[in-house]
Amino acid sequence: MLVEKITSRQNPLVKRFRRVRAMGERQHIFLEGVRLIEDAIQAGAHFESVAFTSELETNERGGALLDLLLRSIQCRGALVSKQVMEAIVDTPAPQGVAALVTRPYLELDDMFEADPDLLVIADELQDPGNLGAIIRTAEAAGASGLITTRYTVDPFNEKAIRASMGSALRLPITTGASRLDVTTRCKEHKVRIIASRAPNTRTQEVAESAEDRVTSSAYYDLDMTVPTALILGREATGVSELWETNADAFAHIPMSDGVESLNVAAAAAIMLYEAARQRGFEFKPGKSLRSEEVRP
């Protein structure tokens, strides 16, 4: 890594860091802090630029990271002042290192061609902290990957990545898919669709016969040993009409009277770990599905 020294907040590279952090460049994602950048290196992320302060070397872990970056990462490097780093990051106590890495991109077809056995579908979730927590739990529970539908918050948003504790850099993720395309791929690849919902509710009528109505089951009564896609909708509105008419089963989490719903990240954790329990906690090795190139 070739390193330049930057002392001005008006330097073009500093402005670029801020632009990427503000999601102004879809091709790259912003990372800040020792842990996330360690995770990015381990995940094989493609680094575009790294900025660091001299204070990074004052502790053993930071010094080891800097040594690794300087020796092993081929990208643009910048030694910046503390004031410049404060302009780059959005945390009150910067750790002294930030990076821009190429945004991973995975087509919906690539996700399904890998024969997934446990998928998480985040349907129009808006809170990056919740989505990041779901991604972290999905990786921990052995999920094959996560798909976000259109109008869902970006899983590579700075807050979502931080909440995922680096899992967003490792778990295969497809973003911005249409609900219809996801449903079609699930049917084609024989992936069972299980939609989450509040307890004691029923789906709308999907056929003329009463026998064709699907009722909700407690999550632990459903077979999740088969290839499964768990649909997680907004807490306020639940899953969409398309999922209501195309889901193979509906799962609810029993709750005491007076509790309207669980936080979506908590609900996801409960159902994902039920799937892991049913599978005997036999986690399959992760598959590398990612491309380093973003597509328009």
C-alpha cells in the first residue's frame, strides 16, 4: 500500500469517504473501526482506500491491523490527522481507521442456483439496526443467505453493517429483489415459503374452497428441515398480500395476552434457531457466492 499524508478536511479523498458513508456511491461501502476492517480482510473484501491516524499504532490490535494493511492490501492509503478522521467518520470516539471497499453483488438466480436450504427474506424492513441484527443471527444460525425486497433498507448501510458485526460482509446477500421474482424462484427450486405473522390470525381466502385457506401454526410445529425461506415483514403491517396468497405455511410465536408483537429481529432469531435446532445444529460450510463487481 502506498501511503500519502492528508491534513485538510477539504482533500478530495476525505470528501469521497464522506460521500460513500452517506450512501452517495452505490459501488462502494464505508467501514469504520478495527473490528469491521479485520472482518473485511478475513472475508476477502476488495479494498479501494484506507485512512488511518498515527494513534492506530498505540495499541497492539490496531498496530497489528495496520501492519497487515500495509503489507497485504493493495489500495490507496492515507495517514490523516485526528481532525481529518473526525470529519471522515460519524462516531464520537473514532478508532483511527476507516476504509472503502467494493460493494458485494449477488444476483437472485445465483442465490438459488447454490441450492439454498435456509433463506431469510427481509420484506420492506426499514430499521438498519434490526436488519443488521437479523443478518448477524442468520449467519450464526447457519442460513444460506438473505434476500431483501424492494424498499427495504440497504443491508450495506453503515448502521446495518455495524449491527451485523461484520456478518453482512460474509453472508451471501441479494438486495432489491421483487416479491414476485422471489416467490417464483422458491417455487422453481422447491423452497418452502414460511411467512411470519401475529398469533391467532388467518390468511385471506386464497381459493373458493374453505379447505384451501391456510391457518397459522406455532413456529415449532412447522417442519424446517426441508429447504425453507422465512419471510419477515414489517411489525406494523406484517407480510404483503403476495406472501399471503403464495406462502406454503404461516408461523406465529405464542405470546402472553396484551403483547401485540415482537421486535422483528427477536422474532427472526427465535425462528432461525428453531430451524437450526430441527437440523441438529449441523451447520454447513459457507459457500463463496460473491462478486467483487457491482452491477448497475
